[in-house]
Amino acid sequence: MSETIESLRQRMERAALELDFEEAKRCRDRIALLRGRATADEAEQADLEGIERQKPGAMGLGTSQQRVAPPPGWTKPAKPDPMTTGRSTRGRRRRP
């Protein structure tokens, strides 16, 4: 089995050097199947055309939920001035 993985890895590297990225992708996917305990025949016959790999950074709980997008033309409101925010003259004692 390790001979098969090693030969596929070499084929993948050779295909990548020749800029044949489709073949390199097929070899990479077969290696993943072999490492996942598939037999060599199963890995060879597997239909890998419809498989989409997960995007980096999109892993974990809740990542399948879509993000809320603001409506077109919406702009973020200006931040309040920190020097004047929360300062009220009501309820304060004034010095004479």
C-alpha cells in the first residue's frame, strides 16, 4: 500500500511540474482515499468529479450558515465621540 501511495505522490508531483493540475488533483484525491483505508481498486474506480474540497478557514461549527449582507447602498454610521459619549450634566453636583 505504501508503494502505491508513494507512486501516486510521485505522479502527482510530476503532473504538477508539467502544469497538469487536473491529473495532480486526481492523484491527490486517490492518495486521500488510500489513507482513509480504501483499497487500491476502490481508489482507482472512485468517481471524484463531483467532490468539492472544503475551503480553508471555513471549518468548524456554524460555518455552513450564510453571513448577513447589508442592503445595497447602506453605509456604516459614524462612531460617537468617546470624549463626549456617556457624559451627562444631569445628576452631577456642580462646584460653587
